[in-house]
Amino acid sequence: MIGLAASFAVLGAASNALGTAFQRKAASTVAEGGGLRLLLSLARRPIWLAGICGVLASATFQALALVNGPMALVQPLFIMELPFALFIGTRLMRRRLPGAGWQAVAGVVCGLALVLVAASPSGSADQASMTRWLPALVLCLGVMGVAVVAGRPGRPPLFRAAVLAAAAATGNALTAAMLKSASGVLDDEGLGAFLTTWQTYGFAILGFCSLLLLENALQAGSLAASQPALTVGDATVSLLLGVMLFREHIRTGVWLLPELVGAGLIVWGVLRLTRVVPHALEALVGDVPAAERPAERADRPADDRTGG
């Protein structure tokens, strides 16, 4: 079951990276604008529809992974979305990933492998009692609320981006916990029970709120501030929620040292990526700068178009 859960998680990360990259590629081919007109323009492009299918497939794979394995294993594996997005996005957008970028990707992948091997997440229940849910909800929603207040407009941009990304990461982790519980209900009791359990509506609402927080974090400051908080925060909170809610187990004691080394490699890799390949990272967040619009491309230097 652990192997199956890990496989579904990696497929989910790859699907989301592919979907996001396809959507960004489609967005770079339409005129600037927003609202319904932009949506209608994108809907006529097969590559955008393929991107939507990728995102939907990712949600399905995530649910399957959470049903079959511990949350403390599944959610950290979604860090793989970052290297997948870079690999796919640089090719779709015809950019080169410099050697330093590949070194950073290797750091992220090796760090993630070290953390998961050392922690060896195991044991998982599909459901948790309300005596476990209440403190988890209070803690996570409280952290998100404090971060929103701390990241209000007027604060330094880098600080604001980091705290809002941390709030989004906390929301993503809590959303995954609710999705795991709701998916377990669907698997055990069927669609009727799934539609009446509070976790189903909880993950839909909280997922939307987390997306809004992420968009605000990306608008507030650079990726160098938001991406590490988002990447590491989601994995860390997911580990804690897995233990708190679903009685999952991770190794501690002497294993904490390699776990910290692995976490350090992930942080180093993400920070390195945000500095050496900022254009490539746009493929992950779906940001389409005005300079990338078709009408303006011809005026840009060749090295800018390749990301070199």
C-alpha cells in the first residue's frame, strides 16, 4: 500500500505540473485581459483544456494516494511538482535551465528522498475523531489568521510574501487532511455518505481560500520569499497533521539528524532555484508576465527568451 500511495503521489505531482505548464503555455498565446473573455479565449485552445485535465487528474491521484497511504508520506512527495514543472515548463516555453538550476533540482530531490527514508512514515487511519480534529482546526486556522493579519498591505513585500505563503501552505496541508478523510468515507460508505460529511465541504472551501492566499503571496513579493515557505511549509504541516489526526508514525531520535539535513537540502534547492531560474519558476505558479505576450516577443533579446 505504501508503494501504491507513493506512486499515486508522484503521478499527482507530475499531472499538476503538466497541467499548470500547459495552462501557462495557452495563456501566453492570448491577448492580455481578464474575466470571462479571457476564459472563453483559453477554452478554445486544446492545450488549455489539456491543462485542466492535468489538474483534475492530479486531484484524483492525490485522493487515491491519501486513501492508500499516510499523509506524512503523500504530501511531501508533492514537492516533486517543482522539478517536474521546471522540466516541462522550460521545454514548453522554449527556455534553457542552467546547470546551477539542475544542481538545485538535484538538491531538492535528494533532500526529499533523505527526509522520507529517515522519517519512514507508517501507519494510517482514514478517519479521526472530533477530539483530534478540533485542536488541529484551531491550530491551523489560527496560524492562517495570524499570518493574514501579519501580512496585511503596508508590510515589507518579502515579509508579506513569506507569511502569506506560509498561510497558504498551512491551508493546503489542512485541505489534504480533509480530502483524505472525505475520500476514505467515499471508499468505505459510498457517494451518499461522501456528500453528507463535513470534510467534503471543508476541503472545497479551504482549498479555495488557500488558492486566494497563494495568489496574494505571489503578488506581494518575489518567489524567493514565497516559494520556500510554500514548499517546506506544506510538507512540514502535513507531517504534523498526519501524526496528530491519523496516528501516523515517523522516526525520531537519531533519525532527526538526517531528516534535518534532508530538509536543509530542500530549502537550499528551492532558494537556489528562485535565484538562478526565476523565469523557469513562472511555469510552476502560472504567472504570465506582459513581456511574454506574443506581440512583444520579437523585441526581446535572444538570451531573455531562453532564460539563459
